[in-house]
Amino acid sequence: MNERFKEIDEAIVRKIESGLINFNQLSHNSELEAKAATVRLVTPAWRVIDRRLQALRRAGRIVFSRKSGWAVKAAVLLLVS
């Protein structure tokens, strides 16, 4: 994960864990808007949030379902005997 986006990525994951599951809820969240504004001053906050959602999805940290919205992907632990 890029250090530049670490703070906003962690905030997005926390918001998803707390129950904000659709883009509208996430993009209109004042905490995320403020963090997005500090990342890219020229790009609108909703666009930064959308890009970070997709980056987190591609990294395997979150998943999207049309039925249930965004969710944090459960970590799979492999136990080696």
C-alpha cells in the first residue's frame, strides 16, 4: 500500500466495518471527505474515495456485492502443521 494513501485507506476500511456499505454513504462522510481533500487538492473528494475503494478492492482488502454493498474481506489464516 502506498504510504500517501494509508490514512484514507484505513479510514475507508473502518467506515465499511462500522456499517457504511454503499458509495453514497461513504462519499458523503465528512471524515472521509476531509482525508480525501488532503490527498489530492485538485480532485473532488468523491473521486478520490472512489479510486481508493477500487484500489482496496484490487488489493483484496474489500469486496463489493450488489446485494450487500461494500464489505471488508475476511482474512484467511493458513495454519501449517
